[in-house]
Amino acid sequence: MQKLGEHALNIAAQLGADYADLRIIEQERQTIVTKGQVVSELDSGTSLGIGIRVLVKGGWGFASTQQLSRSAIEAAVKRAFTVAKASACCVNPAIGLAPEPVYDATWVSPHLVDPFSVSLEEKIGILLEAAKIMNAVKGVTLTTGFMSFIRDEKLFMSSSGSRIKQTFIRSGCGIEAYAANADDQQRRSYPKSNGQHELAGWELILRLDLKKEAQRVAEEAVALLSADICPRTAATVVLEPSQLGLQVHESMGHPAELDRALGQEINFAGASFLTPDKLNKLQYGAGIVNLVADATTPGAIGSFAFDDEGVQAQNVHLVKDGTFTGYLSSRDTASLIGLERSGGMMRAESCHFAPIIRMTNISLLPGDAGSLEDIIADTEDGIYMATNYSWSIDQLRYNFQFSTEIGWEIKNGKRKRMLKNCSYGGITPQFWNSCDAIGGRQDYMLSGEPNCGKGQPMQTMWTGHGAPPARFRNVNVGIAHKG
């Protein structure tokens, strides 16, 4: 494969490209989905292809092909070069690349057991056993489950001399139970909505132990049918880690993407209220709030050794002690706001897409408020909300609304009656400035999101979000229903 890559870079140089890089990606994938106690989807396959970027007089061009012959690769390079020349005519200012050292490296994501070495029968067996347990609970009307496994072998090469080989093994799983009566339908998920996804092997499936949690998940779905509705009021809200991880994703991760902040994504995915004039000035949150983009987090789904333009993984502060201090950046956007180096956030869904700025692991750092139960015990009156059900946020990532699968009333520091149809909303800086307690490492969770969408054409991406439980004061709740 490296010889084909060298051939592509040589062609780009002969055509007159100022810079070129490429990614050759070989992927193996497997997805299993159950509905009730039958397998409703079974998908497996492999793919192999190359994506090539060239920079000509300040304009980017990109092309890809799954035909890895010398002639097909040469044709792809020529297409990318033609696009770059056309782009150069209308780019102002011309694109420049922040400096980055040359690397010769090999990296394999951490895992204990190759998931592709485990039999299909064992995988399906776990899902069907969990389904059997959930379906046995009276009142459950539907159950679902899934497992997914992906291996990516990625070779990055650049005209600057970098030669980087990376192997990614991603695993994920989850179960859901639905309950319904004549007036209502409720859902409970484990380990969170969309399941959990990590840079890990089969050991993730064993650790999450779907069968062990199946009974609780089903019973809570049924119990929600007769639960009281979340009141419509202003309240103290305690969020569990996976819900807070999605809050971080939508209200910090996306607005901190520098291409959004510069208006380069506004026609499709929206812009950002975190414009460059607010950098190092805006009080984004309370002084205890610290948010980072950390691509070096072991096992997190948004981790890597190098991004898709050969920049080494980093840990970048986005919010430090409540102040907005950083962006998700790339080599061609860093210099536009005076950064000396890219933050290493350029990634592509596959070889068929040009890399764009994407979230890595956008995480809220732990605080000193202890465990979830410590935070609840320290809360006189409030609502504890868990597991995302739906979300909505405006194009600037400013006004938002979230709902959760389940909640509990907090009275005098104790968890009381179960609540359904829980929802909350607000304005991003006001919400984060209302944070007055952040939990410690005890209940910290690294959530993995498998399908973050961005770009035109649309690309989906794996992003990670670490968060402990946290508390927010004077939040509007119950806003998704009349009351």
C-alpha cells in the first residue's frame, strides 16, 4: 500500500501541487441488531480505498477511489489537482498551513480481545438472553439490542514526509425496553441512549454486562407509565454523566469548532455564538467549569495518535476556570486567529471524504463535589435527570432544549418519586454559569457517540464525552409539555 501512496504523492508533485496528503483505509465492520427475540439486522463487510488532498496556490482539491491500481490512483490525483486549481481562483485569503513536524509512527488503539475473533453465536446469544429477560417483564411491549464492531487500518502519507500507520478497534452495544398503554409510551435504555461505544475490544461487551441490567431497564420502562409528569417550573437540576456528556457535545463541542466560528459551516450545520472576539474574554461558565478537547484519553472513542492531516493528538483547553479559551482547529484555520499550531481536530468519516474539523473527546473535568449521591444529599429540592431522550439547539448553539428518559424528585437531600417526560432548557452561557457543583472521579463516565453529523455532504463521526454528575441552579424544567 505504501508504494501506491508514494506513486500518488509523486504524481501530485509532478503536476505542481504545493502540498499533498493521502489516507489509505482498510475497514472491517460487523453490526448485529435484535428486535424482540429475533435478529432483525446482520451486516458485515470490508472496504478499501484511498482519499487524496492537494493544495495548489492556496486552494484545496480532493478526490477518492476504491480502485487501487496505479492508473486509477493517478486519475484521482489529477481530479483533486483540477479541483484545487479551480478553488484557488475563488479562495480569499489563500489557504496556508500551520507548521507541523514530520512523523514516522505506528499506533494501535488499546484493546484486550479482538471482537472479530468472537463467534457470531456468542454475540447473538448475549443479545437474545437480554431480550428474553426484558420481554418477561409484564407491560413491556418492545425490546431492542445491538452490537457493533469496526476495525480501521489507516495509512497516512504526506508530501512533507510523514508516514503514519494507525489501527482503530471500536466496539459498541446497548439495549432498550419500551412499555406502552392506551395513553402513553415510555423507553429505558442501557448503558445510555444510542448505547455505549469505545476504542476497545470484546472486553467492553463483557464489562457492560447487558443481561445483568436487562431486568432493571424493563421494570423502569413499565414504572414510567404510572409516574408523575415532570413539573413545569424553575428548579435545581442534577444531571447524570451521559446526559451531561450530550449537553457538552451540543453546547460546547459544536460551537467551539473553528470553522463554524469563522462562518465556513453556516450554510448547512450552522455557525457559533463563540466568535473569535470572545476568545479569552467570555465568561462561558462558572469558575468551577473546565472543558477540554482531549484526543489522548485512553479508550475514549474520539481518541487517536494523529488526526487525518497528520497532526499529533493533543489536549486543548476550551474553557478554563469558566473562561472560553480555545477552539477545535485545523492546519488551515489555526493561522486565521493567530494560533501557532493546529489543535489536531481534522477527521473524515472514510477515505471518500475530505477531513473537516471534528470533535475529539470534549469533556467536563471532574470537580470536588464527590459522588452523585453526595450531590443529591447536598441538594434540598430539585430534579435528578438521566439518559437523553431528545435534544434541540439553535444554529448558533445558543438556545437549547433537552429531554431525558427518566427523572426523580429530590427532597431534603433524598431521591423521592419517579418523574417522566423530564425536560429542561436554557441559554448556553447562562446555563453553564448556573453550575455550582461538579462531581469527582467516582461517577465519571466516558460516553461515546457514534453518529455526530456535520458537513456538506454529510459526514458522521465518532466523538467522546467525559463527564461527572453536576448540578445547575434555577433551570427551566418541564418545558416540553403544557402544565
